[in-house]
Amino acid sequence: MQDAQGRDMVRLGDTTDHGGEVIEATEELKHLGIAVALDGHMVKCPKCGGVFPLLASGPRTHRGRRVGYLGDKTGCGATVMRA
């Protein structure tokens, strides 16, 4: 599902421009059969040497948390992209 800007939801296993990967997502919400990442779910970043939260910016929420969309940032400043 896309937001108003045409961005797809962030899913488990999607990558970042820092070479990282989304490592946490909710099984309660799936997009094309893959768990969707919500605000605060964790993203591994090898460039910054740690695990950082997704900073979801989209308007949609699931159980009170914003849904992540491609192009959203992580706590270390990485941008989430499609795997």
C-alpha cells in the first residue's frame, strides 16, 4: 500500500543507503506478504556501527504507531530503500 506521495510501506528486510537492513517489523500488518515496519522498529546500520530506530513519517498508523514508508529516515540518518 502506498501513501499520498506514492511511497510503499517499509518491510522487514528492506535496506538503507548506509548498507543496513530493517530487522524488526510487526507480523500484525503485512504488505505483499511481508511484515511492515512501524515507527521505532529497529534498523541495523553497518556504516554507523549499531542498531537504530525507524523514524516513520507517514500519515497512516497501526495500533497507535506510524507506519514506515520508503524514504523515511533512521535514528542514524540513513534512508530506507526497497531491498
